[in-house]
Amino acid sequence: MGETEKDTIAAISTPVGEGGIGIVRISGPLSLAIADRLFRSSRIPPPSSFPTHTLHYGFIVDPEKQERVDEVLLAVMRSPHSYTREDVVEIHGHGGLVALRRILELVLQQGARLALPGEFTRRAFLNGRIDLAQAEAVLEVIRSKSERGLALALRQLDGSLSHRLRGMRQELLLLLAEAEASLDFPEEGLEFIPAEELEVRLVEVEKAVRRLKESFNQGRIVHEGIATVLVGRPNVGKSSLFNALLQRERAIVTPQPGTTRDFLEEVVNLEGLPFLLVDTAGMRADDLSLEPAERHGVERTRDWIERADLLLVLLDASQALSDEDRLLLQEIRGRKGILVMNKVDLPVRLSRGEALEAVPGLPCVQVSALSGEGLEELKGIMVEAVGREGLDTTEGLVITQLRHRQALDKAERALAEARKALAQGLSWEFVCLDLRESLEALGEITGETATADILEQIFSRFCIGK
């Protein structure tokens, strides 16, 4: 552990702003000594004598002025039975920026330094309490957008992914040991693993790696949300529907077409599924006639159409199909989507049959974003369109991080190379090289072989105080 990891660190661990409770967290060798200098209560013993995992009522006092700063509860968690496996003290004061900042200032004056983003969790990793996959799960718990996302993050935090990877690595280590032994002691008369058995066992590990890698798309959707893009010509009510699904005014709605240029993204949960709604610029038949800003918006809309998991294709039911409508319907053919006939609160001039004739095969629903008519039906169709089977996270393991997918891809390629070397009758030295590469790739996920750059990239995403 470097010198900076031996420091005592402190930070405000609760969100900034007014609230019932705010917490200043301290971790490191000076934690209890700092508490002794700042905490006062009716009890005679100082905090350094408090039993671990106990909570005590008292006051934080400025030691120079002998003035009370706040009425608090002080929590003591002794090493190694704490989040960081160091001595940890938490000062639970009143929420509000002034009092918490004053407490933090006093703590820093007594010898602690301000924690870096994610440094408490980084210490939990460096001190062996959690591995790197579990550390990433801490952030996913905090940022979960749905109940399913939270359940997935908690499962990873509990070590389910780490346990599976550990099993793969143990099998590869056994195979590597056998292969290296056959190279080191070729004439000792010992029996080593036959090439046929080695290949069979490599195939099983490769299958397990591939299954885990292929779960990424499912995990990405649960983690980031189902990219649900609202598309249509200008003024068909995309922003109105966006607001109606969110049940709040998020997008600006005006009668003037072409007002949506800055795309809006918000997550809405439907039956436990996170849908990432994207309000886009209106599609036009003649892009070249547009001013540069609006043309750029249309180009970005087309980019979103390519990336979408689900399209909500809006038509104005109070008007006949236009050239712009037909152009859009032509562009989205073959994509997963829902035909949404909006503005049915007005006299209807576009029938469901006409709309479906223009783009057959899509489910169709009639709604009024203004009155709310048909919205519940639309929500149900959105859930059905995605399909629950592909998003079931109650069983099995699912990865959510692109970093994990890339590492698994690297491991899978190395295992394929090892089998190729066996099939070609090459020296087992080549097999051993590929096995080591696969082991290193799997170790990147849990942290055994992660570089300092990877650690920095991961923990810099955390907030200060976690």
C-alpha cells in the first residue's frame, strides 16, 4: 500500500443540500484520535475506547474555541470490520451544508485529508474486502434506474459474478499447471493430461465465457435503459407524448414545428423495466432546405434510429399521411417499433388501416398525449414489444459493464487460440501462452491483473464520500 493509502481520509458522504441527516465519514489510522479531539458527550470515556459498531449521542466541538458546532450521533467501526477494513468513524449530524462543512473542516484540521472520488471504496478493494467487480457494483447500486437494475447490481455486489469467474480461473489454472508440467518433466515417466481431455475442458470453459459475454446486451438494457426513441415529422406531438409518459413537463411544447433541436433523455419505469425515452427532432422530406441547426438535429435523429432498441413512430391521426410520414415509415421498415397514432382527441382523418398499410407488421395504438387517452395501452404494448424473456434477471448471471465484455472477449479469443494450437499439433508452449492470456483477461474483471489505469478509470466515476 502506498503512502497516500496510509493517510486518514474524510468527506461528506451524503448528497449536498438540506436534509434531515448529513454524514461526515472518516477512515484511516487517525480516525479515532480525531474523534477524541472533536466529540463531547456525557460519557467520560473518549470515542477511542468505544466498542466497535456502536452509536453514541453527543456534540462536535471546535477544540480551539470550545464552541458546539452540531448535535450528532457518532458511529465507531473498528478495523477490520468496516467498509474499508480500516478504523472508520461516521459523524451523523443535521443535514445542511453549513454545519457539515464546518465539521469536515475541523476533521481536516486534525490531520485528515479530503478523500478523492471513490477513495473509500478503493480502499475496500485494496484492503481485500471486495474485488473490483464488486466495487463497480457499489456504483451500480447507487445509479440503478429500475428494480431489476438494482437486483442485478446487488447480486454482483454479493459476489455472484466474482464466484463464477473464480471457478473459470481455477479450472484454467489447473489446466495450465498440467500443460506446464508436461513441458517441464517430459521424460519422467509421469502421466499428464491427454491433449483430447485438455481440449474438451477448454471447450467447456470457452462456452461458459461466451455465455457470460453474450449476456451483455441484456445487462446493458437493464443497466442503461431500453433506448426508446420517439420519431415522427415535425409537430406530430413527440414532445407532448414524451411529457405524458414521464407524467411531467420535461420537453418544451409549442405549435411551431421544428422546436426540438436539443435531444432530451429521461428514464421511465414500466412494470419494473427501465425505458430510456429520447425526444428527437422532427423528420422532414427535404433535409437540404433546412437551416444548419435543424439539419444537424435530423441527422442525429437518424443516428438514434440506428441505435434504438424500440421506436415509437408517431403519426398525426387528425391529418392524412404526408410525404414526410411516408419517408419516415420507409426508413424504419424492419425495425422493432410501435406505430403511435396521436391526436385522436381531434377529428380523425387517418384510419388505423391506412397507417398499417403503409408500414405493415408493427403494433398500432391510438392515443392522445393531451388527454391521456390510450396511454396505458401504449405502455402495455411497450412492455410486450421488448419481451420479458430477454430481460429476465431473476436467474443466471448478467454482465452490465463494457469493460467486462471486452475482457471476456479477449479471454474467449485466447481460449480459441489454445484449442487451435492443440488441433495443429503445435508445442504446448503456445497453449500455455494462450492460457495465461485468458487468465489475465478474466483477472482484469475482478482486479487480480487490473492495471493502475483501469483502477483510476473505475474509481474516478464515483462521487467524493463513497
